[in-house]
Amino acid sequence: MGKKKFAAAGLASILLVAMVVAVTVSVTNRNAGSGGVGTSNKAAQAICSPTDYKDECMNSLANANSTDPKTLIEAAFNATIDDIASAVKNSSLLKEAAKDDSTKAAFDVCEEVLGTAIDDLKRSVSRVSELDGSKVDEYVEDLKTWLSAELLKTARHLSSNALAMVTDITSLISSLNLTTLSGESSASRRLFSTDDDNNDPTKWSRRDLLSVRPNAVVAQDGSGQFKTISSAIATVPKKNNVPFLIHVKAGVYKEHVEIPKGAHKIVMYGDGPLKTVITGSKNFAAGTKTFQSATLSVNADDFSARDLAVENTAGPEGHQAVALRVSGDRAVFFNCHLNGYQDTLYAHTYRQFYRDCEISGTIDFIFGDALSIFQNCRFVVRRPMDSQACMVTAQGRVDPRSQGAIVIQGGDIVAEPAFFKAPKPIVAYLGRPWKELSRTIIMQTNIDGFIAPEGWSPWMGTFALDTLYYAEYQNRGPGSNQAHRVHWKGIKHIGSKVAESFTPGKAFGGDFWIKGAGIPYVPSML
């Protein structure tokens, strides 16, 4: 029985990889046989100049028949959308997958993330069409975030090209001898706007929440409108664009909660992380794919949660078992406890900020490719199964222009008492590289002495050791001594200027969504 389970899992993995390959092949085949580029394509050449895959870029613009930079960038994005949609629609592998439950589950995940990739590209196209001189910084940061997320899911060459275009968009404006994409003087542009609607959901302080009537109250004792969180979320309007407050009263809620796409601007608050607990136990060992194992899944933008706990109780035997997965942009978590073992927090994509939170786990218990910044948070390493080592982080960046990074600022990295009671000493590391350009920065943080002197662990062999980006800056505690750290090429020794670039005020390229959250927040070094 065990062999059959692993065989099915292996087949699912092979077919999942095959589908991603199919997407890439469809792009490659369509773009084969590119010809020369005439002088009339000067604008297209300028648009493609910062990209890593110039042939694919030029071919994607071949039918645009325009010198307008907006039109060309939109054409590049639309070419990627068409390739992804065509590959998913015409894949014979999907039909084969439906014949096996385990394999179908893998493809369900693949279809979901590819669908999200298309959505990201579509809103990127919309953002490009809106681009004007007064909001260049704001729009470019949005585009970089959405395209960084899209890199996780699609044919990477065209996706990488699109990201390169928006990363170098101000240089493109100069090379095309334009004032701005809208014709306005660059002197007139302003930085990321903070003139946001006063009704933004992140502007509710704790005092506000207690004085304002919530849209929904969840209580197991019947004192609210709903007894489950999921039933309350089901009442959020589709494509919601106003704050929707959900008060989850004290209690242990045994349910798997999903914040669906379009249910934006939800503010969920509990009565404290020791009183309001959302609990689940889905896990990979029991047959659930990691992506689908989360107790709480956030797929909408502008979600905020405070004063509650989310846990996955599968235990170390469950292997990959996510407590919280965040796949929505501009997510804020304050005074939340996230408890699990392996893969506790899947910081999947986009921009995420965590303040005064506690996160516990064993292996890779913070992973993903979001730009996730943790300020004044506590990281608790738990006791794993015998013979297992522990890693706090496993960051998954895949493109040099991607926004993705895990930044731990002003926190505490400690171990639970049970960690020290194992029959054999447990080795624990700050992290390991999940993907080839893994990027993690730990600064101004207390690191206890249980962390191995080497600091960082390899993933497998020499994979990513030259290409990762790991840095430690101004840390303290017995585990912060760098004298015996690994000497990989990817280990960086940064100064104050670089460290400052990873603070939330700089890294997010605009932090209005945090400033209005009514929570403690420092945009710079602590």
C-alpha cells in the first residue's frame, strides 16, 4: 500500500512537471524561426533591450505594428497570456490526469496557479494602459510585484521579459526620448501616493474595530450571525472593494478557511491569539498537496488579520502541512500566532507584512517567494522527528528581477523546550535555498545559541550555493556569531545602505497599506 501511494505521488510529480514543460514548449515552438529586425522596430528593440530572452521578446511584438511603448508592452504581456491559456486548454495531460485522483489533485493546483498567473498578467496590462507620469513609481512597483508572482507559475522566458520591461521602464522612457509614457514631464511625477481612501481596511485600529459594528460576527455559542468563519466569508460581495469586517469571537474553529479571489479588503480580527484559534490538519502524508493543505488560504488582496491564531496540527509525521498560505497582495498580519511543523507559513506571492507575530515550526516553516517582511516577530523552532534537521526559512526566488525575499527584522529566533529534550542533539539552521536565487536577510534580530555555527544549510549538493543571496546584519545573541558561517559565494556581507534597502519603507516601494493599519510600524531600521 505504501509503495502504491509513493508511486502515485511520483506519477503526479512527473505529470505536473510535464505540464509546466508543455507550457514552455508551446511558447518555444510558436517563437521558432525568428527573422531579422528592421530599423522601423527601434521602439520594439528598446522595449526588449533589458530582457534576458530577446528573441522571444521580439517575436512576441512582431504583430504589434506600433512604435507606441504602451502598446508594445501590452503586446508582450498579451502574448504571454495567450501562450499560458492555450497550453492549459489544449493539454492532453489534463485529460489523462482526471483518471487518477492523486494526479488530478496535482493538476488542480497547477490549473489554479496558472489561472492566477493569467489574472496577474491581465491586471498588469490594465496597469500599463493607465500609466501616467504622476504615478510611475506606484505603477511600476505594482507591476513588478504582480509579475514576480506570475514567474512562479508560467513559461518563464516571456514572464521574465515582462518583468525586465517594467523594472527598466524609466530607462526605456529615456531611450525612447519620451518625457513619460503619458507625455508629462518627469519632474511632475510624485512618489507613491498616500492619499488613499479613508475607508481602506488597513486603517482600522484595534480601538476602531471595537467601536465599529462589524459586517459579520462569528461565534460558536450562537451569539453572532454565524457559527463558522467560512459561512461569514461566503457573504462577502464578489469583487469587493470596501472594508468588510469579520469579528471571530473566542473559540477553537475546526475548519479550513479560504478567502477567495475577489473577496478583497477583509479585516478579520479575533479576541486574542490564545482565545481565537483556527485549526486544521490536512497534510501531504495523508494525500493532500502542500498548496491545498493550508488551514487558512488567502487568495484576495488587502486582507488583514489580527489577534488570532492559525494552526496545522498534523505534527511532524504529516510532513508538508501548511497553517497559513498567503497568495494575495498587500496582506497585513498583527499579533497572530501561526503554529505548525513543516511548511507552517507559505508566503506564496506578492507583498506581505507581519508585525508582532509568533511563528512556530520545524522544517522550512517560512517558505515561498513573496516579498515578506517580519518586524518584531518571534520564530520558535520545534522538535522534529528523530534524525531530522530544522530550517527556519526556505525562500523561492527564481528571477534576478523578482521582488521576492524573506526579511526578518528585529525578531527573536528561539527553540521550544522540547527541542532540547530529544534523545540526540538536533541541528537547526537559519534557512536553505528552495530555489536557485533564494534571498533571505536577517537583521537586528536575536538569534539563540541552538542555531548551528554554519548558519545556513544546503538544499541538495551545491545547488544554488553560488546564486543565492543570504545576509545577516546587526544581529545579536549567541547564535549570531558569524565566525564559523559557511563561505558560499552567495553569502553577502552588507553595510547600512544595503540593509536599509530591505526595510519595509524602502523594499515595498510604498507602504501606505501598512501605515494606515493602526499597528506598531517602523519603516526604517529599528
